[in-house]
Amino acid sequence: MLCPEVWKFSPSANNFKFKSGRFDEGKIQCSNLMDFHYYNHLVQVVLPDALSVPETIKNLLIEDCDYYVIEDVVINELINKEFIEAFVKKGQLTALSDGMKIDADDCVALTPSGELVLSLNKQTYQELGLEGRASIFSRVKQDRYEERICPSSVAAYFSSRGYRVRQCEPKFVKQIAYNVRVPVYNDSNNDEDALELMEWLGAFSIGADLKEGDTGDFLNSYQYPLENVDVGAVVQMQWRGYFTASQIHALFDELRRYVSQRSSIPWVSLYVQGFADSPINWGLKEHQFYTNGDNSYVIFLKPNNRYLTCSYISPSKRPKSKINK
């Protein structure tokens, strides 16, 4: 049997960035990650050396976090003067296409900064008569305002116009792992150590066996590359839904208060993942779905007022198209 032809592709480029420092000096770094990541689908918090967690942390992404799915909205509704005056100009409204595939369907996003972002297939692009390249977003910009828009008022608006509206609630899962060895990240650690910490967090989150010892029937086993400490329990909480940047910020502030009162814990982590089919990731930066699809970030907080951020930000340079014209 002949061997099939093997293609060798170079790995897609990305910006895998780590930044650390004192929170009072690097507050803007943490805030920018949260404030400009508009579309958040999954949030996970890991709390080492914790058994009971304050209800305030759990409820921050449960209470008053309902969101609404409005079926078959015509795009003209989003540029209707009445809609813009009532919601876009009077607060921060976040909206995203539901159930669409960014590589095959028309996707629409409305940012809290008041901009309408369109990711269109070729046919729709040509029908609309937009100028520019089909792979570039068309943006309609309004002024930015700071007040939040109540989702129920937007739902009532579209319901009155004959659209079917469904109310959805976030899903919450809490797990506790006992007798866990947790890596310790010190201020003197480098980016490679930060990557090892990220690897541990990812393995722990999916329930991988992190115990060192006899490999048994496995090809290999995990080995701790960093200094580590044994803790009695590690709490993992996960929310799935549609979360705004301001809701993530509120959770972050509560975690800061929590870690400041627990000097014995090594760190707490906040992981935020965006929607896979969002047209944009940070601000108005195009989501590089066709290259790596990175659309998430992690923030580690330590009791000594230190932080470590890990963000996956795709490069601004666009890949060259090789499609025959």
C-alpha cells in the first residue's frame, strides 16, 4: 500500500502573551482584557485551598444574568432609528448572532461601544452593495455611553414588534477535588514557567490524572515542573451563558477581595472563553477563526497583590489568500 501524500504546514502564528506585576501598577492591563472582550460564553474560577466559597462569588454570574434569544431578527431592525435612540444611545447593549457559523453563515455583532459588525458571505455582501473587501467588517459607529441596558426591555421591544423571544439562564457547575498538589508561581518565574502553570490549569480543568508515580499502562505521566504545595481541596466553578464585560469585571473584583483575605492560598484563577463564532475577539479586532480561533484569557491573582495575565491574541497581520480568482 502506497503511503498517502503528507502536507507540511507551518504552525499558525499568534501572540501568546504573559504579563505580571503588582495590581495597583497594572490595573489597566487586567481591565483591558475584560472590558474589550465583549462576548463571553464560558467562565471558570479555580480556588486552591478552599472548601467553602462565599455565595456572593457563585451568584455573581447567576442572579440577574438572564439573557434573551430573539429569533429571526431582520438586520434592518438594528439600524432602525427607534431602536438606536432607545437602546444604543442610552446605554451599553451587547448582541450576537445565535446558532450561526462564522465560516459559512452571516454573523452580526453589536458591541457595547455602539458599533454594528457584519461578517458576511459573498452573496450577502454583494447584495448589500458594501464597499471594500468581502472579508473585512462593515462598522456603523455611534457614541459610547456607560449605563447598562436592561435585557428585558430589549426583549419587550422586539416582542412588541412580533418577534419570538426566549429567556435563557446561565448554567452553573461546581466541583471539589481533594488532596491536590498545586503549582506555585513566584514573582521570579519566567514565561516558560507561566506556560507550565497554564498547562496544569488546563489539565486540572478537564479532570486529568496529575498524580506523579508509576506510569502503569500509560505512555507517560505528568511531572510537576514548578514548585508545588499540597492543599486539602480545590474548588472549581464554571458558568455557561452570555456574559457581558461588566459582569466579568464584577466577578473579578469579588475574587480580588476574596484573595486579599486568604494569605495562605497560592493563587486564584479566572478563565474566560469567548464564543467560537464571534466575528471579533478584543475590541473590534477580527476573530482569526480561519487560523487558530484563539478567543480567551486567564488572570491569576495572588494574596500579595500580584497578578499574572495570560492572553491568546491573534496577530493583526492577515493571512494571504491563495484562492484562485
